[in-house]
Amino acid sequence: MNVLFLAAEAAPFVKVGGLGDVAGSLPRALATLGHDVRLAIPGYGAIDWPAFQPERRGRFEVPHAGGREPAQVWETRSGSVPVYLLTGPPIPTDRRIYGSGIEEDGPKFIFFSLAALEACRELAFRPDVVHANDWHTGPAVYRLSTTGRSDPFFRDTASLFTIHNLPYTGRDAGRFLAEYGLPATLDLELLPAWARDSMLGLGLAGADVLTTVSPTYAREIRTPEGGYGFDGTLSARSDRLHGVLNGIDTEVWNPSTDDALRERFDAATLGRRAANKAALQEEAGLEPEEKTFLLAMVSRLDSQKGFDIALPALLRWLETGGQLVVLGSGDPAIERALAGLELAFRGRAAVRLRFDPPYARKIYGGADGILIPSRYEPCGLTQMIAMRYGAVPIARRTGGLADTITDVDEPGGTGILFDGYDPGSLAHALARALRVYAQPEEWTEVERRGMAQDFSWDRSAAKYEALYREALHFRPGEISTG
């Protein structure tokens, strides 16, 4: 079938968070199943255009109350997948990806969503399914569910809308939606009143099928605690809501071929991993202590990631002789607190407040454990990468963390899970990790079981393929063979 995949970012073109990883990998996995998949993202100035050498494929216009806005579609490739870069006046030509608020991001992503659909018409690519991701692409779903039903080109096109992070809603976009010809004409009674001009809400109300990025998160967002005001909407549409676990690119994340590591290794040569721990300690300025548990965090520094409960527990960890490596950037208050730990525990704590992919790989390949104390976690890729590299995850039992990690007290254990959202629960989990770590043979088996997990995109792609066919049941037409 023909699939148009819409996202605000996609690796390797432009990546800010996990959405970029998903949009960079899932379309390629779907294409291997025999589908004609086209990926569309905004043609930001931040993209390295000379490196990807896109060719202009078409010019057209997007209707707007202030006058029709010119748009252009450029084509490059990601493996075998055609990638469309959409440009026009609202798409920034500088280094910005996401703006400071809806005044900038509303027009930008509404324009992108509509331009991506019109590019299909321009290129004579009629999608059977539009797979839209997060609030940035909600207007495309809404267009298909309203005027698209009477448009001969899109009448039979189904939509699937994936929620990656529910609290980000694109609300207060009503004025911009109206300017682009998207007034609230669909029955939006399923949405709370405040969300009827939210770009996420339009996607939730209009999509033929809804997905989110793990089965547990699909349950959590139907509760008042996890639904951020959308729990009623999602409960009402629960028959169309599915949790499909994300994956990782197992060729990109492969400790047996990773040039960033001092020693490459696999599950059969796990003993080589000790050299990577020593190299990480050296680069981080930590004491070269082979038997000391080296704990790490690779994370965006914000409240969602659990730093309010982590900081007190990490202080105790360091006071009792543990080592700590942290990589990430974000909330200035969290950055200051972590920098304070490094100052107070020279040789035991190392903090790098930046985005540093090669160093992240060294952490995954050398740390003993990766701490992930998230308040909530729709899916999470950190724990999958950690296990792939033999680092044992220590994580709160929520969202995708619960779906990908098996606690060591259960058969086939691959990590340490805890439930309470408080420093004491986290500290108890760290103490459990130390008890297992004190038994080297048992710890090595936990590492090996983690490395044996299949987190490739193959299974996820097959589930999405089935959901595309389910979405098509809500449309009258036949699946294209082209």
C-alpha cells in the first residue's frame, strides 16, 4: 500500500528527540515489507542541504486567508525511502526547529501539514494511509476527516495518528487553523472544551486509528492521572487506540561494530566490555576502580525524566562510594544541581551538560547501569539501547519502561524496576542493583539477557501494517497496488 509518513523531525536530516529516531527508522522498516512509503518533514534551514542534495520536485500553493502561500517540495532519500522536504514562508530558514510558542509553531506546522498533502497531489502519489505523528501533524488528519472526504484525490485515504508525548498539545491554534481554512467543522464533542483549538485534539478526534508508542502508555493515557485532560476522549475512542512499542535501529546501535567504543563486543565476548568501562572512567575523570558500580544517566534534563527524585538518591549514592556519569542538557536548575554534585565529588561524579552522541555511546558501552527514573515515559529508547550495549537499566515501572524491562526478581530478568515516585523507592532500587552486582556471574547473566532482547523495528512495522489495514476499513476505497 501507499503510505505518507508525516513528522516534524526525522534522523538523519534533523533530530531533537525520540520522534526523530522513530521517523528516521520506522518508514524504512515499513518499506522492507513491500510498501511504497514516502516520508515528509519540514524543509528547515537547519538541515544540511548540500549533504543530502535534495532535488526540487514541484511548486504549488497553500490556501491562506492572507493570500495563497507558495510551497515547494524537494526530494531526497533515506535508504530506499523517498523523503519530501516541504518549504515555504512559515518554515524557518535559520537553525530553529521548534519555536517559542504557538504564535510561531502554529502557522509553521499547519502549513507543513497541508503542504505535505498537497505535495502528494502535485506528485501524483495517492496515499492509502497517512501516518501522522504528534500534534504538529494533527491538521493533516483533520483535513482528511473533513474536506478530504469530499476531495476525489483523498476521499479513500485513511489516517493513523500516533501519540508520542501527550502533554504537548499545540493548543490555542484556533485563529491559525481558521486562517488556513480549517475551522472546527468536525463534531468535536469528544474533546474537552479547552482542546477544541488544539492541534493534538484535532488529530485525536479525526483519526481513523490512534496509536501510542507502548501498550502500557496506551492504558495510562486513558486515566485522569496520565491523560492530561484527554482521558475521556481516549477512553471514548479506546476501540481505535492501540499501543505499539517503538524499536531501535539495531544496525546503528550495535556494540560489535561501534567505532566509539575502546573495545567492540557482543554477548559472546562480554568480557571485553571491561575495557570500555576503564576508558569511560578515564575520559570522565573518575577514579579507575574496576569493581565500583558505575551508574550513568543519558537524558534530557527536565522534570518528566524524574530528576526531582533522582537528585537526593544520587547524593546518597555518591556519599556511599558509587560512581556517576551524567550526559544531557535542559532545565537550568537541574543542570546547576548536577554540576554541584560533580564539584562535591571529584573523581566520583562526572557531568557533561551538552548533546554529545559519541560520548553517549561510550556511556552505553561502559557503564554498569543506566538510571531512568521517569515520572512517565511513553516508550523510551534509552533502556533499549542500554540493554543492547550490556548496561543494566534501573527504571521506574511506567509506560514503555514497563513493557521492555523484566525485573531481575522475575524469570528472564533484564533490569531493576521500581514503582514509587519518590527518592526512597529509587534508592531501594539502587540497593537491589548493588546486591545483584555483588554476584558477578548473576550480573553477567542479566547483561546477556538484556543483549538478547529483540528491539528491532521488524515487529513494530508488522503491527503498523495490520493497523493500516484496519484504518482502511473505515474508508470506502480499495488499497492501491502502486
